[in-house]
Amino acid sequence: MRRVLIVVGMLFGIFGYSQKSTQKLYKKPVKKTIKKTVSKKATTAIVVDTPVEQSIENVEEKNEQEVENPEQYEIIAQKIIKKNGWIKNRNSAFVRGIEGFVKGVYVGGGKVYVLIEVANRTNINYDVESISFITSPVQVKDRQIEAEEKIFSPIYAIQKESIAKKSREKFLFVFDKFTISDNKNLLFIMSEIDGERTLSLDIKPKYIIGAEYVK
């Protein structure tokens, strides 16, 4: 009997020790996993997300301010492009189905505005390669008055890259204020991509001096 009791006591002791060991091994991994997960989430929320949101807001605000504050001459140009022009006489040029008209010269806000209209009377689109403005000497009978050429570069333009067949388009060019002498014209030259239809128009000094005021 005594021997049986000793065996039973040893079995209870071994069983209790194994339970204690199992509990210790189970608790440790759970605690470590929770700590690491919380630490990573906190770092991500503070360091990464906040600066990105602030950066996007700053860019959007800047773009909105640029759109809402156009230059004065841009506002005036948008008004003029809707006009039919005040020059009523036939101040035009025609080359191989392309006809151009000087429709008006305007002044306002310290700038000069030149309104041109171009009609394509052919069945072939006219693709614009370049547009330039230079002074050209005035012809007297069969002789030209010598004058030094000068290039004028617009600071702003409303223009099309192509004039579709059987259609017409308006072009508007804005320059810093200028005048030219009576022995010169301001020459508008428009050339075609992969073509030889080059259009030239004379903008006479009287049109510039007599420019219509806009505001």
C-alpha cells in the first residue's frame, strides 16, 4: 500500500510540472507579437501619411491661384477674339486657296493686339508651321524705300495649329506697345508644314496709330 501511494504522488508531481512549463512557453510569443504590431502602426500613421496629404493640398492651392489670376492682356485678348473687327476695307491677301484678312488692331493695358482671320477655301487642311512678324519697306511706285527689318515677337497668342478644309479661323496676337514709321509696314507671315502656301499680310502704320481702344 505504501508503495502504491508513493507511485501516485510521483505521477501527480510530474503532471503538475508539465502544466506549469506549458503555460510559460505559450504566454511569451503572444506578448511579443502584440507589441511589434502596435509599434509599426503608430510609426506609419505619423511619419508617412501626414506629409503626403499636406503636399497635395499645397499643390492644389497653387494651381487654383494661377487659374484665378490671369494677366490683364489675356482677359482683353479673350474679348477681342470674339469681335468681327473694325477694319472694313478689303485689307487681304490670297495664295493658292488660302485668304487672310487684317480685321483689327487694338490697344489697351499697355499692349497692342492684332486680329487676323484666315479662310481655307480648299479641300486640303492647312497645317501651320510658323508665324512671324517683321517690318517691311513700303513700295513707292516700282521702287522700295530702304528700311532695316525688325522682328516683333508676340508675348501672347490665340491661334490654331491647323485650319480645316472649307473653314475659317481667327488669330490674335498680343505685343508690348509699339509704333512703326510711315515708310514701313508690319508684315504678317504664315507658312505651311510640308507645303508652299505661305501667306503674307501688310499691317499698315495707320492701323497701328488708329488702333481701337479696349479695356
